[in-house]
Amino acid sequence: MENFNYVRPAKVADAVKAMKKAKDGKYLAGGHTLLPTLKQGLAAPTDIVDLSGLKNAGVKVGAKSVTIGAGTTHAEVAGSKDLRKAIPGLAKLAGGIGDPHVRHRGTIGGSLANNDPAADYPAAALGLGATIHTSDRKIPAEKYFTGMFSTALKGSEIVTAVEFPVPKKSGYAKFPNPASLYAMVGVFVAQLADGSVRVAVTGAGPGVFRAPELEAALAKNFSAKALDGIAVKAKGLNSDMHASAEYRAHLITVMAKRAVEAAK
Amino acid sequence: MNDTGIGARVRRKEDHRFITGKGQYTDDINLPKQTYAYFVRSPHAHATIKSINTAKAKKIPGVVGIFTGEDVAKDKLGGLICGWMIHSKDGSPMKAGPHPVLAQGKVRYVGDHVALVVAETKEIAKAAAAAVQVSYGVLPHVVDVADAMKSKAQIHEVAPDNRVFNWSIGDEAATDAAFRNAAHVTKIDLVNNRLIPNAMEPRAAIGSYDTGSENYTLYTTSQNPHVARLVISAFHGLAPEHKLRVIAPDVGGGFGSKIFIYAEEVACVWASKHIGGRPIKWTAERSESFLADAHGRDHVTHAELATDASGKIVGMKVHTKAAMGAYLSTFASCVPTYLYATLLSGQYNIPAIYAEVDAIYTNTAPVDAYRGAGRPEATYVVERIVETAARELKIDPAEFRRRNFVTSFPHQTPVIMCYDAGDYPAALDKALEIADYKNFGERKSASARKGKLRGIGFSAYIEACGIAPSAAIGSLGAGVGLWESAEVRVNPVGTVEILTGSHSHGQGHETTFAQLVSDRLGVDINNVSIVHGDTDKVQFGMGTYGSRSGAVGMTAISKALDKIEAKAKRVAAAVMEAAVDDVEFKNGSFTVKGTDKKMAFGEVALSAYVAHKFNSAEIEPGLKESAFHDPSNFVFPAGVHICEVEVDADTGVTTVANYVAVDDFGNIINPMIVEGQVHGGIVQGIGQALAEGCVYDKESGQLMTGSYMDYQMPRAADVPSFKLDFTCTPCPSNPLGMKGCGEAGAIASPAAVMNAVTDALGLRDVPMPATPQVVWKAMQPMKKAAE
Ligand SMILES: Cc1cc2nc3c(=O)[nH]c(=O)nc-3n(C[C@H](O)[C@H](O)[C@H](O)COP(=O)(O)OP(=O)(O)OC[C@H]3O[C@@H](n4cnc5c(N)ncnc54)[C@H](O)[C@@H]3O)c2cc1C
């Protein structure tokens, strides 16, 4: 690991300023993605701007939407009683990320900023049609995820919070990579307040995506049975030693059924 | 039974130290003026080294020294050796290519040790290692054992077809005849997947040279420090044994991978002299452990089993290709030969067996002994083919085994081993009962109602451990004898120190060895200390592997205790003015027959040192004895494991639903520790069967499973609560009647699990590891057929 400058500002504006000044700066949240990459020498930033001083952790549950501060750990999200009532699928998703160490350090902001193709949160953000609040603007999930490890965030822009609409029903089913326990296939299903249905898939492709063929079937009949015989195409899906594209395609339907069965 | 004696469930004395973080592992030790090592490793599977330029790296502030193969050659430091000579069928000796401590001219696997960088800190050493410029000429490579004999890649000059040896065992003509007369022949092709050991503590070393005394000291993560000293002295030629001290302090797991003498440890102790005697510390990073610890297994096997019309086995033929990796590691050659093919008779009466083994170089990390070493591979072959034969013959697999069990002892197999004692049907009966075999059908239906496929599988394993009778293995090519030594020192206050050549790296010797002493001398176990792992303290030792510390190591202690008892009797007789023959020793007290005279063990110990209480011309003062024990036979633990799995047909996920193990380990010193050993072994075997698979990329030769992101270790949540029980036929070849329990779980379980998986799916074979993807793929043809 190389040496770097370290600051821990208390205000979003100061953090942005510090980042703009840095030659090659990086924000630090829970560090559970960033620190391993520093240790392996895969990244060597000149400056670390630690966001923990912003103290923006917390889950606020309203009648129509839930707002989660960027610095909220996965464990806090999973443990929120109000959230478990409002969006049980989201609370369950957070409780299934990594292991207890990871859940007590890793944050929702860090996860969404990183946009790992095998991360869990992107499925919920896209599946519920969330809005990402940043230091500059509000970005709808559709526009936010732009591909593998890439997002609409620009330069020094900071994720400050994520706003999720409260759906009628939602569920998440994850098939973990047997070694890493990241999502090999994770499917988030939601029946939104207006009755529309969304199905978002993570882990299976180069980035999170919606599955229109599954959405169409569930829009007619929101039940696992509705997905019988509906196959997702393997083309374009990830293929690696743990799962071929065909196997992932098969698992998408299976996990979608399980997510629907679990939806509350 | 004394409550800390043989058979007692005594809590482990060492655990408080370990659990509170007070263990002293190699990396916990820091010596004055210590420096840090980092190794430059090959990024290529196979390449010539055109040049190594260290100029830029040497300029980095804090770099103390950089060493390459040239320095090693200049200093005439000997290469790494393989200590067991195997001859091919045609009589030619095995083809051992050179294995220099730092690569000379060529690298042969990704991770091969190219240069040693020594610096003031580990960070500097690592940065400087990255600045060492090595120019490589990439050569064709081969990573799969199945392809290696036909490959363009020629890994060692001595072996043009990459074959190290072509070895055979058994009577080929008799076996062919048995097959000609057979009513049925079952054939199977099996792959025993390559495993990465993953001891919790990575390998580490501190090498230092004392410029005054000219002595070397090596702290290292070793299962056998005396063997390390012997090899580094006699073969590397670093220093004579009395000028080299090897210390293996607390060691956090080995599973075989820390038996071997590796390049890194030798390089550190050697290089210390070249930097003015400053100590050099190296601690492997986890990624280095993946790349450069000796791996296990990696066999490709074709086997055939011949049966007669009554379902009796009449013959077996086996051909195995065994990967050796890029170099022959310390004991690599004996693993797929004498530790493997000699167990191919299993628990069965098989009149004729013939096996051939091709040992083959591949451009991968060296392969050597890993928990079970050869015996898991043998059990996998025997138990998978026996199960398959039973299914083909439509005989219940339990019944088929029973029909073929060896039932009278001693039993000479056609493949060298002579089984001394056992009761195989007893273990089978017990296991069937505990597993509730008769109601399996109901459980299968219940699973089917949940959409799950349930299967059951057996593994009636036998293994040979307590390694090993020196004369026997010497005649088979071993370079060393595998006896063990012990010294018992009784202090004047009656406390006892045991110095043992066995080495504990998780086995609990501090407890079990003390239990033996407590049992024999009536001394509280807290008044017994176990000293091991230091060549300056312990007279000699062959170390711990092959489940030998009980059967061989404790027998040496027991023999030394016999001498202590005899000597103490003489002292007691002198002090109590009685004839030696009239002195009896029981429950820690010496009494004189027919009198009320009595002395406690502690009083006799004190008297032995207060020499005026007896005639020191007749009895030497002091109470200290030593013994060497060379076993007369292997020991033969055996048992029956039954595994039940449930497969989720939608996803291919296999869950171990039930696991029963009934083992015969002879007499047991501490059932709690033995159960722990069995638990750990079964989990390792379940790991091999369902999760762990080392993958090298065919195209690039890179290790694809180089971290826990891709290499799946079994987790606690992946296994059920095991149901264990024991049978006992005491071992006749040692006075304690002990067999060995350290490897049994890992030997038995892969076959039990895979027999259950294939039963659940109704398939002949599913390859290991049966990950969800593998199972799902295996099921596709079945689904197509059903549609
Ligand atoms: C062993 C292990 C297992 C894991 N398993 C899973 C899993 O199953 N599922 C899963 O989804 N994840 C998993 N993770 C990842 C984990 O959830 C990470 O914590 C998370 O992805 C990143 O969050 P963080 O707070 O740690 O961010 P950091 O590591 O601190 O930062 C990650 C990146 O985001 C940037 N960043 C952080 N915060 C912000 C912000 N507010 N605004 C802009 N940029 C920001 C950083 O600069 C950095 O580039 C695992 C991690 C580990 C180590």
C-alpha cells in the first residue's frame, strides 16, 4: 500500500472541495471495497477523503418513501424495524450481504458508488426505481447505473442518500457465488404502489438490468406460477468458472420465482 | 480410570493460550536487527529466464540484499530433494529434475521462486521485488495431468514425456486371469480433484546466522523440524547438523503442507549469512500460500472391478495418472504409490489386484501429501467402484460390501499390506442403525414432496497410518526410517517433562501426551509439560503426519515411561530397604508387598536426586530416560461412513442432510479430541466433494482459484451436526493398542458424499467438486430425456 494524504471533513461541501484539490483522490466509506484494492496495489490514490465525518447514516421511513443516508451500514439497514415493515425485500437484501464483518462496515453509499456487477443493492435500487441523492442532484436509478463498475457520478460528486418508493410488495432472492458469497444471480421483484411490476437482476450480467420478459408475465399475474416456462436468454450474460451464461440464465427464472414467493 | 488418564475427555490444556491470542507462532517472534523477505515469483507457467536485472531495485532505500539463482549456484547451496526413490516397472529410477532454491535458467509454474529480496521492512522488500526486472522467454506449458504426456511442453530435460515414473504393483497375470473368468466387470473413470491446503497460519520463517558461533537458526512452520534440519544439512549442505538449529514453535495447522522442506525457508536461513548475520523474516501472504504451498490429490484414474456370479469380487485393475506439479516435493513420489495403491484392497477380500501409476510433471505448484495422502485417493477409487458395482448388480450396497468384507485376521492383501485386526461388519451394522438405513425410503419420499432429490452413500474405508515401520518402507525406497523418539525427565519435585519428536500443530499433544503420563505415573496432568519442536531441546524426531503421533510417538513415550518406572522401582526398593521384585507401583504409589511401606511417586523422584539415600555405585542418580520406537507394522483404522444428501433440482445445490461415521481407532486416549479430529476430517472431505477445486487456466497456465473469492472452503454452515460412534479392535502392534484418527475423516468422506450425490441423481458419475453448476450440468441430459 502506498502513502496518501488523509482528510475527514464534516460537511459535504468540504469533502467535495478536498476531492477537487486532490491529484488522484478517492472517497472512503466503509472501506470494504476500497481498502482491499489499496492493499493489493490495484489502486494508489494520492488522497483519501473519509466520508465518515459526514455522519449521514440513518433510515427514515415515510408513508410513500424510505430515505437511507449514504453512510448507513448494511447491518443498520437490515436491522431497521420500520424498514422491515415498509420494504421487507430491501431489509432482507441488506442482511444477506457478505458476512457480519462486511455488514458492519460496508455502506449503501459505498456499494452504489462502486456498482460492482455482483453487488446486491443495485438490484433493489433498480427494482424499486430508487432515486440517488448526490451532492449536486437527484439521479433516477435508470440513469444511474451505466455499466460494470460505472455510474453516472461525475468527478467529485458524492452520494448522500438513496430514496426508495414504498412498494405494495417486494422480495429478493440471491444465489450466492459459492466461494465469495457475492451475488452470482440476485433477483429483486417489486409490485409498486401503482401496480406496475419491476424485476431487476444483479450478478448475472455486466451490470444490473431489468428482465422485461419476467416483468410482463408478473404484470399479468404476480405469482411464481406465472414464471413457469419463461426462459431468460443467456446471450450477453456473464460466464466464468462458477457459472456459465446458460446456468445464470436458468437461475434468473428460478430466483425470480423464489423472490416472488418471498415477496411481502 | 484416573479422571485425567487414558480415555478421559480432558479439555485441551493448550486452548486457553490459543484462544486468548497468546500462542507464539513464527510470525509472532521478532529478533534483534531483523530484516524482511519478499520473493519475486514467476508470472509464467513455463519460461526461460533470459536475464534478471536487480540494479534499480537495489537502489531503493532500505533494501539490504537481493539474491538470485546465480548466488545460490555460486554458493553451491544444494537443491530441494524428493526423499523417496521410486523405480519404474522397467527398473529405471524416477526422473527427478533439478529444483534449485532460487530458479536457475527456467521457471516451471506460476509462483515459482525466482529471487529473494531482503529489506528493512516488508513493504520495502515488496516494492523492491516489484522493481526487479526479469526477462522471460515464454515456453509452451501444460497444466492438466491428463494431457501432460502428449504435450509440447517439456518441463524437465530428464523426462522428455514429462513422466517421472511408470510404477506398478500387484500380479498382472493373475488379475487378467481373474477378469477372464469374471461374470461381470464394472468400469469407472474418476478424477480426484486438486486441492489447496489452506492451513490457517500461512508458512513463515526466520533464518539467522550467528557470526560468532557460526551457528544457523531457523524458526519455521514445520511439522517435523528435525527432518528439516537433516535435509538442510545433508542435502542443501548449509551447515552440519550441530551448527543448525531448527525451531518449529506453535504452528497453526499443516494438513501435510508443512511436512515439506520448501525453497523459501531454506533461502532465508542461507541468505542471513550473506547480510552479516541479520535475521531474515518471511511470512507468506495468503496469495502466496495459494500459489506456492504444495497442493494435494490431482489424480485421473480408470478402474475396473471384476465380480463372480455370486457377487464376490474376484479382481481389480487400476490405472492412475498422478500429477506431481513442476517439481518433485519432499515426499511427492510415495503418495501416489505406496500410500495409495497399497490400500486398493479396501476392506475387501480381493484375490488379485494390479495397479499402474504414471507420475507426471505439470506446470503447476508441486503436489505432495495432504491430509490422508494417497489413502483418500485410494478410498475414492475403491468405494466409488464398489458402490457402482453394487448398483449394476442390483445388490444392496451394504449387502454387497458385507459379502466381500475381510473377516479373518491377519489378512494379507495382494498389494503389500497385512491387515492386523478389525471388525468391519460391526462398524457397518452400527452405522446402518445410527443412519436409520431401513427408513431411508420414507425420507426420500419426504424430500421428493419438497421437490428435492435425496440420495444415500456409503464409504467403508481402511487406511494405513502410524507411519511407518522403517525396514518395510526402507525396502520400498524411503530415504529415512520413520521411528520416533521420546525423553522423559522427572524433576526432583516429581513433575514431568516429556520431550517428543512428534510435533503438534493443532492435534492437542500437550493434552493427550500428558494424559498418558498421568495414567502411567499418577501425576496430575498440570504437572506434565510437553516439549517439542526444537532440535536443540529434543534429541531427535521424525515429526507429525500420517496419523503417527499416537501410535508411534506415544509408544516411544510409553517405552521411556517403562524405563522410568523400572528405575524408580529400584530407587524405591533401596530407600524402603526392600527387594526390587517386592516393590509394586500403582496409582502413583510404590508399596512393598506384604508390608505397609509406601512412597509416593514424588518422594521417589526426590530420592533419585538425593543420591545419598542409595548406593550410587549401583544406581545412577537422577530420573531421566529416553526411548526410540520403530513400529513393527502400520496401523489400520477402518470404519463405515454413511452420508445422506438432498439436491435442489432447480438450482443444483447439494446439502448434506445427514452424516454418520463409525470408526475403529483401537483404544482412544481422549474421545473429545478424537471426535474433533474426525469432525475436521469429514469437513475437509465434504469440502473436496462439494466445494474445493483448484483450477489452473489451460490457456494461460494461471491459477484461477488464487483467493477465497474463487476457491471455496467449506464453512460451518455447510455441514450438518455429525453423528459419530466407534467400534474398537485394539491394535496388536503397539502396547497402547492405538490406531490413528487424524486423517480418517478426510479419507472416508469424499466417497460417501459422492456416492450419495450419484444416488440422488441416478447417475454413474458426477465429478468433484459437485458444485451447484456441476450438478446442474450433470442433470441436463436427464431433464432432456424426461421431456
Ligand atoms: C468479504 C466481502 C464480501 C462481500 N460480499 C458482498 C456481497 O455479498 N454483496 C455486496 O453487495 N457486496 C459485498 N461486499 C462489498 C461490500 O458491500 C462493500 O462494503 C461495498 O460494496 C462498498 O461499500 P463501502 O462502504 O465499504 O465502500 P468503500 O470501500 O469505502 O468505497 C467503495 C468505492 O465507492 C466510493 N465511495 C464510497 N462512498 C461514496 C459516496 N458516498 N459517494 C461517492 N463515492 C463513494 C469509494 O471512493 C470507492 O471507490 C463484500 C465485501 C467483502 C470485503
